[in-house]
Amino acid sequence: MGPHVAVTPGPHQAAIAIALNIPVGTVRSRLNRARRKLRIAIDPGAARDEEVEHERGLAPASD
């Protein structure tokens, strides 16, 4: 499995966890981190938007 798992439909998170022999929570965390990095790579202003939302209590803390 490669990075495409994070951006295209595919195996469920549980299947990914089993294939990589890691907890499902770790899969979720890594996918969320990858999505955030991709979002910021596409739109650098998104990083500042997330900081403002976090300060206002509207978004989870960054990893």
C-alpha cells in the first residue's frame, strides 16, 4: 500500500491496520495528518486558517 490510500477510495481503516500490523487509531491519525499536509500543500493559506480555528476552539489541535 502506498500514499494513494489517503486520497482515494480503498480499503477500510481496519484492513489497513491489519495489513500494516498497527492500531486503527494510528491509521486514523496518519490519514488525518496526511490530509492536513496535502490540504496545506495545495493551499498554503489553509495552515493559517487551521490555526485561527484552533484558537477559537473550532478545530482539533495539530499533530
